[in-house]
Amino acid sequence: MHAPHPPTPPRPRTARRRLLLRPLSAALLLLGAALCVPGGAAAAQPVAAAAGAFTNPVREGAADPYLTWSDGQYYLTYTQGDHVGIVASPTLAGLHDAPEHEVFRDAAPDRCCNVWAPELHRSGGRWYLYYGADNGDIGQHRIHVLEGGANPLDPYTYKGELNPGDYNPGIDSDVLEINGASYLLWSGWDPDGQDLFIARMASPWELTGPRSKISVPTHDWEVVGGAVNEGPAVLQHDGRTFVAFSASQCHTPDYKLGLLTLAGGDPLDPAAWSKSEQPVFTRNDAAGVFGPGHNSFFTSPDGSETYNAYHATADPAGSCGGDRSLRVQKVDWRADGTPDFGVPSAPGAALPAPAGE
């Protein structure tokens, strides 16, 4: 069986995780407690947005955000630490103060704790929530699946652990749909660091066949504070498939996004993927935005635009804590068909609302 974690387990980024190769300490426990206070002590004051516009941060205390649009509403889920919740709003600006709907809390001893990075995906007319959790030891972190109904806010039931028995999925899952097949992407630990993996899905709650490693942190910009590739986020546009991922340790201001491109062929073949030589989305010191990462993508209500939803902090030292907030901005497209993420926008700057709101 593949070793589920390195010799010394990763440390959580507060609400979430890990500073990779150290055991838990009292300092980490204090960090974890910070997650219970959304926004943290350093949360920025809300900035009112004019009609038809929004401002960053969109929501305080929303680390590891997953944002999607469906049937007239935005649905946002993010790391809460001890449960899974969803925030819904018909406008992006409305997510700032919209109430959270707690949709799942689990007392099972093997998955009670460190509930991280939930994601919403629809399959066969039902919504599924993918999230990571453990028994209190983050070295035992696993990816789990909840099954819901036709509406993202319908009740959820526990469906199972995404593990075919020969490896530990780890953390930070996303689902890739391509050529009529479904694949799970995730981040896991091997001796060379924290890597990205992919495996075929037999159903929304089952994996099948071998896993493949498609990215290892090797560039200088991927190893600040530790060798980390995590938070894979699928982006598809005009028949092309990309996967953004977060690189370096989340507690550093140099947490950032890199990009994988699927050249064609079998997504399970590591040779089918190429990695950007440079990061594609990094800190913006002039705007006071640090550690932009762990993102997701969503399409505007009218389907014409693509947006990047990510977390960042105002702390120039970086943070893995509750002071990370949700930021959103539009993705542009270059003439060669590759995405242009730009630079993180300044807090408080009015940005046009996604088309079709």
C-alpha cells in the first residue's frame, strides 16, 4: 500500500494546514483555533460596492474557496474546520454578508476533524461535496464525498471515502470531466514533497485503477518554505484543459499559482501534462495582497466570462490562518488560447460584476 503521508506529518494551514515536514505543536493548535473566528482579528472592514459591481475581498475568513454559479445563485463553500457550509447569493457582492448554511457536520472519529477545502460538483442531477478530514491527526487526512439533491442547499448524506484501497488520496480534490470520463485530482505526499496526482473515477464516490503523479515541485518558486504542489483547480476553455495549482507553503507571502496544460492524450499519462516555467499568479505588494492561492474557477451567469476565485491575506508575512479572504477577478485569454490571470486587484477597488448578474 502506498504510504499515506511522509515520515513526519504535515502541519495544518490553520484552518487548513500543513507546514509540511513538522509535527503538530502548540503553535499549530492556536492557529487552528483562529479558523473558528472567520476573518480573524486582522480582517479588513467591508467596502460597499455600487450596483453592478463588487469589491475585493468578497468575503472575509473564506480560505480555500470554491465558488460556482447555478440556477440564479452563486454558491460558495470554503474551509470551516469542523463542518461543511455553503453561502448563497444572487450577486457576487452579496456573498460578503450572506448567511452560511451548515450542510454537514460529522462526529465519526475517523473523519471528525480538520475539515478542509470542500468543493461542489454536480453529476447525474445531484450535487456532491468533496472535502478532506481526519481523526485529529493530519497525517491521516482523507478525501470524502457527500451526496446531496437537485439543489446545492438540499440535505447531504455521507457517501464514502475516495480511496480504492491502494493509496491515500490526501487533500485538495477537484474533478476533471473530459472525453466522457471523470477523474479526481488531488495533492498527496511522497518522499520528493507534496505532489499532484490523478486517478479515474468509477462513480462520483469511487476511484478505480492506479493513480498517476502529474506534478512535482521542482522550480524555485514552488519550494518557498517547503516543496508544495496543492489545490488543483480545473479550467477548460475552447476545447483546452488546464489545471491551476498552488505552489510553496501557504504560510509564506509567496504562496502562488502555477499552471499545468494537458497537451492531449490520456490524462493519466504524466507526459501528457506540461508545467508553466514561471508562476501565473503571484503576490502584489503594491496593493497589499500576499499569498494568493488555493483557487477555483467559475463562469459568469451568462456563460461568457471566466473568473478566478482565490484566497489571499493582507499580512506581508503570509498566513495560513483565519485572516485569509475570498478575492475574485476575471480571467482574460491570450491569442494563443492560454489564460491570463493578471495581478491580484487592490482591496476596495470597484470591479464590474460578472456578465449576466
